[in-house]
Amino acid sequence: MSARNTILTRLRERTDGPLSAPDCNFAVVTERGWSPDERLARFERWITSVHGEVVHTAREDWCDVLAKVLADKGVRRLALGRDHPVAVEARLALENADVELVDVGRDIEAWKREQFESVDAGLTSIGGAIAETGSLWLWPTPDEPRLISLVPPIHIAVLDAETIEDTFFDVVERNGWANKMPTNALLISGPSKTADIEQTLAYGVHGPRELVVLIRHVSQLTENL
């Protein structure tokens, strides 16, 4: 009998009953009690501290702001999905703009070279954000595969202000990750960065060199920013 089977047999033959999970106090990783304004301020402070860029916009005007960001950064080829409401709105707004919209719902082998060599930016929706760490979270889908947020030089992420939670624990709990978690989830806390042995930081070596977060607000909130 292998060591593995020996251990499993001993567990199955326990005489003191089945194992049960101990009671846990998760207060240390939740219950920050921050207001929506505090969450927003903390998220922005942390993500901009690592070279993330935040742009605020009213929800009804976000496509106009997107068009300006694309123009300011010289984006000529934008990769995006087709089905998510963010992609649908962006496609309608950019239909006559000087930007080529690149479909991402293709087998990666069919356009891998194109994605790595000639796409200027990727646009994605965002599931939410974490105020405590200044992180975005998103679940890739066939319509928005993970590579469009990991490969193009610029990642443009569209975040709704009300989806910012206090902590990662709150994100997992309130969005039911235990019941419907995908095969992979992405946590993004700024553009790609790495350091050599001399601790010199370089951006964009293994992914986007720029991260632009478009934070959409209801009009009343935007007026106070």
C-alpha cells in the first residue's frame, strides 16, 4: 500500500467521528465599515500609487470619455468583445471613430500574432474592485478572454463605482464566488511591472505598460468629484 493510501485509510477509519471545519472569526479580513466615498478614495489612492490611471465619468457620458482616452493615447486598434453591455455600448459609440475595432471572440491561434504585434489596447468590463488593496477583479469569458487584459500595451477597464468593496473577503462573499467561480479569475493592481536584481522597476515587460480605469458614476456622484 502506498503512503498516500495509508494516510487516506487512517482518515477513513477514524474512531472519533468525521472531521469538521473549526469555527472561524473572519473579522480581521472584513467589516472595515467604510462609506462609498471612502472606498472610492482608498481604491484610487492605492491603484494610482502603482502607476494606474483613473478617469472619472458620468455613466451616460462614459463612451465620450473613452473616445477621448483613445485619441489622447493614440490608440488605432482596440480589442474588445461583442456581447457584454460595455462592449456593445463602446462599439456603437466608436462606429464612426478613427479606431479599428478588433474582434476577440476567435481562436487564439488564429490571431495570436496580431494580438501581440498590432493591437494597441484592450477594453474590458470589470466585476468590481477592492478598496483595501486598490485592485480590480474580473472573470474572463469567451466574449472577453483574459488575454485582452494581459497582452495589449494598454488595458482600459470600465468599473462601476458602486461595485467597489472594502476587502477581498467581501468581494468573495457578496459575489458568491464559492458557488460560481470560473476556471480563472484575474486580480489587477496596476500595469504590468517587474524588477531586475538591482531593483529597477520596468513597466510593460510581461503585459500592459498602462492601465486606465474608467470609473462610471451616477450623475449625482459625478457632480461632487
